[in-house]
Amino acid sequence: MYVLRDSFLINSTMGQWYITYYYELSRIAIENNMINASTYLDYLQFGVDLLAVINKIRNGDPTNIPVDEDMKSKAEMFLADFRFHTTDTLIIQYLDNIQGDLDYFTGKDAAHILSIIEN
């Protein structure tokens, strides 16, 4: 994850926001024991799926669709879990921002997504 952060995300405003989201949502997950023996494999699999999407955006066919309805649905389950565990208005705003990006990027090709992230 550090390579992704230090070689890609750090280079754009959107990427820097996602670094913030990562650390803040990690804090919420830790404080609320969201990743435990019964949820660990779900979070691990989502992380693997998310890294595959990122790889498709950065290194795949620019015409492929990295975020499909299935991936969107998986992500929304995790967003809902975070919403359940917080009343913090800033965290809720972060979740709303992620949902907005998810809505926008679903069905878009990798080249388009990359151009948005890099600007």
C-alpha cells in the first residue's frame, strides 16, 4: 500500500484525499473493532479486489471498465458498515465523497478514471 500511496496517490489532489480517507477510515475501523475474526476475510478479499481495480486503472487496457456494478455493490457494503459505526460528520462527509466517486466511476473506462484521478 505504501508504494501505491508514495508513487501514485500522493501526486494528485484526489489521491491525497484518498490517503486521508484511508487513514481516517482505518482509525474508525480500529476504534470500533470492525475488523475481527468474523470479518477479517471479507475485508481482506475487498482489499484484494480493490487492488485489482487500481491495477486495471493504472496498468490495464485503457478501454476496460475497472469499476463495474459488482465492485460498486461490494464497496457500498463496506461504506454502509462504516456509516453504521460513526456519527462523526467529517467521516460521514468522507463516506459521501467516496460514494459520489463510486457512482461517477462505475461504468467508466480506465483511461477516463485515470485522467480524473491525475488532475
